[in-house]
Amino acid sequence: SEILKQKESFGKLRIGRGQKVNVEFISANPTGPLTLGNGRGGFCGDVLASVLNKAGYQAKREYYVNDTGEQVKKLGHSVIGDSEAVYQGQYIEELKKKIKGSDPEKVGSAAAKFILEKMIKPQVSKMKIKFDVWFSEKTLYQKKEVAAVLDVLRKKNLSYESERALWFKSTQFGDDKDRVLIKEDGEKTYLASDIAYLGNKFKRGFKKLIFFWGADHYGYVARILAAAEALGYKKEQINIVVMQLVRLIRDGKEVRMSKRTGTYVTLDELIDEVGLDIARFFFLTKSSDTHLNFDLALAKEQSEKNPVFYIQYAHARICSILAKSKIKNKASADDYKLLAHPSELALIRQLIKLPEIIEDVAQDYQVQRLPQYATDLATSFHRFYCDCQVLSENVHLAQARLSLVFATQVVLKNTLSLMGISAPDKM
């Protein structure tokens, strides 16, 4: 009864933490439009940041733009169309019309900037993700932060020269082999700027760094943890969530995709086809360490078979019940004692789980708990609605049940809000 009395405050519990957390996701080389893999990390990272803020942390969303180095040169070669071209696709053909030149680095830099501003940022906006920081890798070189961190490693005797290259003694911190910082030709590796970037984050006051990476970056985890420890930070201050692959299923068959060959479905195209709410929900349903099969047929199904439709319909039904109610008096403590039906008690038990769900996700980053919880809550409500007449002749029972319905509305809406999914009043 105490929970039901809280009404609007219910489901808005904040768990005091106060710690500054940096959540980085959709971190990518700006070499093309965002793909389904980017979308999975993007939605999961965005939702985790929302949960962390709800739990009382100070979470900031950050996008790391790899706008310098080897990948940018490869993009330049691809736009020029020479023998070292790597990327293909319609967007490369469009870039060829807009950007001219013969210097791969300059062409690549211009192309990367165009892709970021004209393709990626509009896609991110369409995903309804608002980054607090868009961090340019290039600025680490402009502000001499890469040179500074390399100097720190030298002074700590954590780097050495061999084979005309500069190496990081990452094996001292658990890596399986030492890593190159500066190559034989004098070009700095991505690791050099990544170490500087780690230092930059910690200097900004963050106590915890959370990275969302694609499955192809799994081998990079050990060296980043080693780098953090080499700079004097604890490995426990960094969590790296490695997202497994997304398989798009159309007509029962997997759609084969390759970014380099230009054969893939962009995130834009997927959202246009199934809608943002459904895209978000489906990307959140599986643990990051498992492959995700995105079934287009199920996503476009407008029936209770589609979990998003099923959950949103529960909210719409609640709104309809509350709109039809003519009872204005609030339920009393004695009224709540009338809630004894098994379906009523089952619904109450579901409602009180939300603070625990928030706490658990904030600790282990398993955001798939939220869509599962929303589904379970909708199921409990639909069962309650079938078993218990809300607007009955018994005014006191009706008042108690309306309070239960209202509490369900608040919790369900809060859960959908955490996932970035709308809660429609009508369907």
C-alpha cells in the first residue's frame, strides 16, 4: 500500500551515487554511414547512460571520432579511386563527385568530415541520441597530448626502441605481447592516441569509463587495460562491452552485409522500414555477448506477436481506463487491503521490481533486462485486466484498482522512457 500511495513518485527512485561516468559508444572511423552494428552499440550505450543517471551517477555520453591516421588515408584512396582503394558503395560514388584531389590524406580528411556532418550526425539525431561530447582524435595531436603521454611512458621506463620502432611494455600489465606506439616509418599507431585519450578522459574527472566496441575489437581490450594501468589508473575503472554481430533476417534468410564492399543496410534504412521504437527495442533484447538476429517480419508485425506492440498496447489500454474513470477520490489504506486477487498481487510484485532492475543494470550493464521487464510487466497487467474488473460497482475496490492501474502506467512509462521508446495514449 505504501508503494501505491507514492503514485507519481513511484518508479522514479534515484539511488545515490554521484560518481562521474563516461559512456562511449558508436565510436567509429567516419568511413561511411552507420551500420546495424553501430546501432546495437549506440542504443545499448544510450540506454545504459540513462539507467546510470536514474541510479544517481553522473553519466556523460561521448562519441570518439577517429578522424586521423590510417583509416582516413584508406578513405582518401577510396574516394580518389586509386589502386589502394578500400571502401566501395553508393556513398563513395557520391563523395567522388563532391571531393576532388590527389592527396589521400587531405581527401580522406575532407571526406571524413563530410561523412560525420552530413551522414553520421543526422543518423544519430534520427536515433534520438544526444551526445554530450563529440571528441576528435585529431585534437589529441593538435594539443600535443599524444607527445606528452609518450613522454610519460618513456620517463616511467614503460617504452623502448626495437627494430627502429617505439614499443609499449604492455606485457608488464597482462597483455600477451608488447605493442607498437611509433612505427618504423615514424607514423604513430592508434594505440598511441588511444593512450592519450584515456589520460584525457581521466583528467576530465571521470571515475569510470565504459566503452562499447564491435566484436572485431576484442583483441584490443588487453592493451587498453594495460595502458590505463601504465598511466597510474586501476583496470577496474574501465569496462569494455564488446558487442557481438547483428544478423538481419528478411523472409527467413540472412541478409549478407559488408561495409567495405558497400553491400549493407544502413541504420537509417532500418529505422525507416520498422520505426525507431521497434528498432531500439529489438537491439536491446539480447546480451551484448550473444549474436542478435533482427527479424524484419516480426518487427513489422502489428499484433501481440510483436513485443513492442504488446507493451505499448498495455500503456494505451491503461490510458483508456483512466480516461473513462469518473472516480475522483483517492484510495485509502483500507481500500488497498481489498487488492487480494492473485492477478492483483502478481502485478504489484512486478511493479516493485523496477528499482532492483535499475540497480542491477547500473552494476553489470545488462540492459536487456529492461525490455524483458517491460514485457513481463505488460503481461501481468493484461492478465490483471482480464481477471479483475477495474470500474466495478464497489467504489472502494474500484478506487484501489484504479490506483494500481495508475501505478502501472507510471512504472511502464518510466521503463519505456529509459529505453528511449514512446508510450502512446492510443493505438
